Amino acid sequence: MASQQGGSSQPSRPSRTSRPAGALQAWGWVPIALGTAAILAGLGVRKKGAMAVALTTVAGVTAAGAMRGGTSNRAAGRSGQGATLDREPEVERSITIGKTTDELRRSWLDPATVPRIMAGFATVRAAGDGRAHWTIHGPLGRSYEWESETLDDPPGDRVGWRSRPDASIPNEGSVRFRPAPPGRGTVATLRLRFTPPGGALGDAAVKLLGVTPLGAAADSVLRRFKSLVETGEIPTTERQPAARADTR
Amino acid sequence: MRALYWNGVNDLRVGTVKDPEIINPHDAILRVSLSTTCGSDLHFIDGYIPSMKPGDVIGHEFMGVIEDVGPEVKRVAKGDRVVVPSFVVCGQCWYCQHDLYSLCDNTHPKPELQAPLLGGYPTAGIYGYTHAFGGYAGAHAQYVRIPFADNDCFKVPDGVADETALFLSDAAPTGYMGADFCNIQPGDTVAVWGCGGVGLMAQQSARLMGAERVIAIDRFPDRLRMAREHAGSETIDYTQVDSVLEVLREMTGGRGPDSCIDAVGMEAHGTGPQYAYDRVKQALRLETDRGQALREAVMACRKGGTLSVLGVYGLIDKFPMGAIMNKGMTVRSAQQHGQAYMDRLLAHAQTGALNPAYLATHRFSLEEGPLGYDMFKHKTDGCVRAVFAP
């Protein structure tokens, strides 16, 4: 997961045997208004496949039948604009980690952690005072940036964050830590929610955006977090030998 | 460095690739002394297992000398002669701590590629064995990166030759685990389908664990001879008998073998209409597996016996579940948990009780890798294992 590039870096040779796009479809698509290529690239999907799927899904985006989690229309109401994408994509995913809830909470709040586990999804830079700067590289050279702030009100078993009010694509997330059965450690549950834009930005979305397997992104973030806290590193095949340009 | 890589179905090549480097703090770089072919490689070489990419360096059974270590590596050091099990394992997760090493939670960099195959519970990564199983560069090369070197590199004692240690990487632990699954009791008869490296190791291991009799089933006279001479097995050439089931039943006084080990896998050969059926369906890609050996093992096993599956499978048709259920059988299977067995295997290698070096029937330079695989695949000249020395 070395590259944050939005799928527009060097063309990789098509693989005849791997079908990651098909694999991703099985997870249920969640349309959101940014970052398709960035996230898919982070998950190892070829640009061609990612874009083809993006276009297909944008055409029927409101179907969104596979979307999990919340389905309210507060996004459109809050923005006051007729949203092109009228759902709030939200996912919730869990993983079990062999550490205590306190250890996990401390690890998550370590400023070095979130940038590492979000890599492949977003470039995150700690901006001090509980704030973080997020960048997602979209297709066609577009990138999306926002600042988030840590919420100080959630109950003690969770950590929450929210984009600052000026974010073009409002989003929020939280992670909650609960004890697993004896000997099994802690269940970490990650919730991510992105509010798609409407109006002109929403129209642009038709060209630019598509879908993000947000659940897959959440799975990946949780796996990276688990590996980091259980072993001190995140498994990778970056920079390894192979007889091709993109060796990952 | 030079490396043997997959360029497409039935297209292996040797080329120059960049050297591996230390990426994570628990990594080591191994200078490969010996590596060898495995029957499971044939599945992706022949195109039956997906998610290879052209240019992937292959090879998952190997030993060598540590060349460099990352800052967090404590237990092994440059210059150590070590053998490395085929699965990359972290040693920290729940699975590793329960000796289920090949199920490690933390070493698969691309779990989204494996989810459609296994339901979304990623297993340990493997060297040189498809991106669905981690996509780690393989060991048919001058150098290979070993993540979690402290858990995964085992020092080879003086007096254990490279050729012996080599097979403790995969063939020996796989076979040993397969025998361990059988929970062998005094008086037991264990039948083993397949006399390749894994099958021969399973036979020897069953003897070490106290089996009264071991019966080996194959069709190649050279391999059946090895089973008799090196593992003390009785043998059945399935092409020379009307019914393996009847022969096994008679050999066991009408009881059937107490345990049956499948050391063949998805490209099984056989005879008769069921084999023809599988062959056609596999050729048409309607099923990936020819399952003759596995089905026969189920049917041959005694009531209440154990089926131990070491062969690699994808999707199989016409699996005799009714026989397993009605005969009250126990089915055990896994990819090898080599790290759990390595101390015992090294001890057996030191005493000579387990000496797998005889599997190395053919030796090649790395440059001759494609030829080695061709001879291995077609069992030319009695080839059991092709061994490469970079």
C-alpha cells in the first residue's frame, strides 16, 4: 500500500487471473462523492477496472441497494441543495484484536497511528490540538482535502472525529472498543460516514466520482490497525522484487 | 539478482529483478542456498488457481543464510544458516498463539483478494504463491525477504545438511502435520494417497508416531520403491489393481485403514469413468479439481476413522459427504503449521529418524528453473523434487 496516487500513476499490466473488481463487488457498493480512484488504487484495483465500475454505478447510483448502515436523507436537507447522491453512505465494521480496550484506545490516539492505518485510503497529517489534515486524491488529478477535529464528548469506550464545518464533503467517524469474550481481547468497531455533496459539486460528481467500497476501506483500516498493535508493523509487499514495473 | 518468475500459464522464465530490501522492522533478508519445487506450484503454473501476476517470483520451499536483519530482529543474525516454513506468520495473534500458524491474522497484505475464496477470514501469507495468498515474492531467487524473521527462521544444527533442512520448509512439516492429525494409536494402519515429497514425509511421520502399518498408493514404480525403502510402507500401484478399496479392505482384515491421508490434491490422476468425468470438467474449467484420490480416501476409510487432507483444493464436485457422515469420520485439514513442528522435525533430522534429502532426485542451477519444473511436472526420469541452487 505504498502509493496514495489516485490510480493515475504508472499503468500496470492487466492481470489475466486476478479479478479484484469482481471481488469488491461482492462487498456491496457504497456510493460516495469522492476518492474512488484513491481508495480503489489503495486496494490494488487497476484504473480501468475502477473507472468502469465507477461509471456503471454512477448511472444507477441511487439504487444503492447494497448500502449498509444509515440511509437517512439528512444530507440533502442539511445542505439545502438537491443532492445528486441522496444517501448518507455509512458503514460499520468490526474486528477482534488481542489487546485490552485501554491499550487500543491509547494506540488509536497516538498521533502516529491514524496516518499509518489510513494509508491507502487517505493521507492524514496530524495538525495538533486533536486536529488532522486529510487528503484524498481523486480521479483526473482532483484531490479533496479537509480538516477534522477530535470529538471530546463521546463516551469513554469510543473515539470520534468529524470534519470541520468548511469541509466540502462533510464526514465523520468513530471507533469503539468493547471487551471480547475472555481470552479474545477487544472488539474494535469502526464507523465511517460521508455526506455526498449536492448542487454544482454534485453535478461534477457525476463526472468525477463514483463509488467507493467504503466497507472495504473500513475493513482495511481495521486490519492495518490490528496488525500494527499486535505486531508493531503492517504487512506489505511494497518495493519487493518482481519482473514487472508495479511489483507490489 | 536472478529469479525464476511466472510469466503466464505454463510460462516460467528466469530474469533479473531488483534485490529485496528490509521494509518492516522484523524483516530479514535471506541469501537462498537451496529451493525446491512443490506440487502445489503446478496449480497456478497450470492456471487452476487464480491471482498470479506476470512477473511474480515463485517458490515457497527453501533454506539459506541470513544476509541482513531489520532493527527489531533479536533471535537470528547475519550468517545464521536457517530453514524457513512456507507461511509468513507473526507469532503474536490468537491463531499463532494456538499453534495454528498458517491461519495467522497479521501477514496477509491483500486480504480483499482472498475474501471471495475463503469467506473473508484471511489466512497467513505464503511466499511466491498467488496474490490471493499474500503476493509475497518467492524464494526461487538469490535473495528473499523474510518478514517476522524471529518467528519464521529456524537455525539448522550442525550436522544437518542443506538438502535435509530444505525439505523441513514444507514437505516435511506438511507430511508430519498430516500424520499428527491422525492421532495414531498402537496397532493403527495409515493409508497415504500420493508418494511425492509430502506423501513420503507423511508415511515416514506416521511410522515415527507409532503406526503399525503404512500403506502407500501411487502409480509410479520409482516412487512406490521409495515408499518401501525409505518409509517402510507397503505399496499399492493403483493402475495394477481392479479396486484400491478392495485391496485395502483385504489388507486390513476387512476393517479398513484407521486413517487415510490425501497427499495428492486437485490434479489427481486415476482410472475409470469418475476420472474421465473430472478430467473433462476440469479441462472445460467447470470444476477446478480432479478429486479421485480424495474420494477414494473417504470411501476406503474405516468407520469412525480419520481423513487427513493435505492436498490443495479449490472447488470439487461429487464429494462423498454421505460417507463421511454415515461412517462417523473425522476430517482434519490445514495448510502446514510448520512453526509448530519445527523443533521436533529438526530433532528427528539430527538423529536421522527423518531424512528427506532423498527427495532431491534432480538438481539444477536457478537458470535451469523452467527445465526443472518441466521435469518435475512430467515426472521425467523419476523426478520427485527438482532442487535449485542459485
